[in-house]
Amino acid sequence: MATERRWERGLPSGHLPERATRFPGDVHNVTDARLDAERFLEDLSEVRAPAAPEHWDDILLVVTELAANAIQYAPGPFELRLRQTFDGVHVVMHDTSTTPPAPRPFRPDGGGGGVGWHLIHTLCDQVSVTTTDSGKDIHVFLPW
């Protein structure tokens, strides 16, 4: 699963939960990233319960979409970072592609894709992309 873990359970009182995990970039890492995000949300819920139950599912759905896109469009490893903010969760997906994501038209005939980037923009309060020579970071903020 993960190749590096920089945060574990047992935070001292007053610290905000955060987690960063690197994945090799294999197809099964989409599931691994979702499970990693679920563990983060379990830890976060011990500190503060979500304002609405659907926030939990929305965060997992967005993480799954971001990880699937990293696998599909950016060869190589990716990193998932999650942290609590004042009123939500900040998710960062780093991958090796320098090409920013772009919306594609949805094809209801099953011709593939076109939903993910629209879905991310619908569920998230904020979405931004920063690129460097080594790849890009997709920052999304979701309510909690």
C-alpha cells in the first residue's frame, strides 16, 4: 500500500489531524488512497464530528476521483495529503503530470468519463491547481 507514512494516531491535545501518504501509482492504489482517507476521517471524527453525514462520503468520493485521475493521466507515484481546516478538510493530490486537469464533455452513451472534474468542482468549496517542473498539486477544500 503506502510507501511512506508521516502521521499516525495519538496526536497530543490541541493538534489538528493531518496525514500524508505516498503511493507507487498502481491501479489498486486508488482503493488504498480511499482507505487511507477513511482512516484520516475516523481520526478527525474523534476530534470533531462532521456537520452533516454526507460530508464523509463526499470527501471519500473526491479522493477516489483524484486518485483515479492520477493513475490514468500521470504515470508514476502520487501523494495524498489531508488536513483539517477551521471548517473543513483540505485535500492535496500530487502527481507527476504537469498538465492541469480540464473538464471534458460528459458522454451519456458510455463513451467514457467526463464526470470526475465536474463532480470535484460541485462537491468542493474551492479547487485550485499548482504546477511545477516535477508535477502538479490539486488542492481541494471540502466542508466537514
